[in-house]
Amino acid sequence: MLINKQTLTAVFLNLKTTFNKAFDGAPSDWEKTAMLVPSGSSENRYDWLDRFPKMKKWIGDKTVKALKAFTYTVVNEDWEATVEVDRNDLKDDNLGIYAPMAKDAGYSAKTLPDEIIADLKNNAFTNKCFDGQYFYDTDHPVEDGNGNVASVSNKGTKALSADTPAAALASLGAARTAIMNFTDNEGRRLGLVPDILEVPAALMEVGHTLCYADKLNDNSPNPYKGTLELYVNTRLTSDTAWFVHVTTRPVKPFIYQLREAPEFVQQINMDSDNVFMRKKYRFGAEARAAGGYAFWQMSYGSNGTT
């Protein structure tokens, strides 16, 4: 191949097309449990998360809630996936090796939100959310409307089990009940009903039994059949941790904050130092995004250790 501006443009246009096709065809399921929040700057503040949006009866003047002293900020991060193309491969028409790389870059760009949200979940027992507590914790402060503050838990330790009704009740049943009993800072029930059970691959069979089987492992009736959708997330790093989420509201438990969507980028200037010194061209993807925690009340997590 004769290397000039025209041929370089044609080659990298083909790589971009391959990238875009892979991007469009890649599976992505982050929206099951996370909401998209556009970002117009280097970071977003989520101070409003201390006020769960809920209508109340209007008697006299409206009740205006002030922001709490703490703030919750999510800072956008830079992301990239870069591939080098050797000039000799262009000259020798050896471009077939780069098509799979372009496909994989497109796949990775499309699934970036999945990676970000999975990282939030994998670290949710040790990462803090808007109230200064770990996202999954035993002592989230909640007011009762009378000036009293209680410690509320959305964290468990029970292993997910479908062995017996008692074991299922102590694990999945306890998680569902906890979420449905959560209240706002005025002591009113939030009316939350969990709809997704999220598990790692190691708990796939247990989760399937609890969500879809007629009977539990001891042949007793399964009271949880049809109450939750099973979500097997292979990006979860713990084999024992499992989660229950509320995802039917406009606000979801996790935040995917998008500043700049993934896009194909290239460096094909024949006069660049990279080409002159090392005979290398480059292409790949760039993005700016981040993840954060929304309402802890909409999720329950167990590390599954007991």
C-alpha cells in the first residue's frame, strides 16, 4: 500500500466503521440498576440526595427543607482505549489484525457504564454515599419527624439461600422487608417494593430458584416466585455478596454520570513525532464519565458471610 493522506483516511475510516458497529451491537445492562445523569462540568454535586422526593399534605405554609451540612460530589474521570498501528503493516496490507482490536475497543467503549456501575457495587460496603456512611451500612441516620434520629440498616450478612423457608426468609426475605419498611425523614413509609435480585455467577442457581422455581430445595412452596427479576452480573467480584434493588422509580440506586460519551479518535498525521520516530499511528476511544451512589434506601446488600 502506498502511504499517503488519502489511503490513511480510508484505512482509519474503515476502522472507525468497525468500531461503531461493535459499539452499537455490544450488550449493556447498566440501566437495570443505574440512572443516567448528564454532566456539564468537571463534577456534579448531589446535595439533594438527603431529601427523598415525596409529596405531603399542604397545610399552612409549605415545608422547605434546608440542605444538610454534608455534600456529595462525583468527579468526572477520563477513560481511554488505545491501539497502535505499525506503518509496516499498512505498507504490507496486513490490516486484518487490527479489525478485531477496533471491534474490542468499540465493545469496551459501549460497556464502560457497566464497568463503572459494577465497580460501585463491588466497593459498596466500603465506599461512602451522600449521608457520609458506607452505601451498604448498618447505621444510616434517619429522622422520624419529631427530632429523633435512628440508625437504619440496608446491610446484611446472611448467605443467599433457597434451602428452606427459614433460610430464604433470613436472607432474601429480610432484604425485601427492610426495603419495604424504609421511611423518610418525617417517619412516613417510602412505599418501596424491590424488583431485582442481583447475584454473581456463583449464586446464579440459588437466585434462579428463589425468583422462578415453584418450590425451594427442600420441596416446600417458594413464596418469592415471581416477586423479583434475577440479574446475574458476571462483573461482581465477590462469590458471596448479593443485592436487592428498587428500579421501578425514575431515580435508581446508582448513578452513571456522563460528561463526554465514548467516541472514536485517531492520530494519523504523517508528520507527527510518533510516526517519524517510531512509525506508529494510533486509534481508539476516549470518554469522560464517573459513577456515584444515589438513595441507599433503594438497595440492600449482603456480603453473604454467615
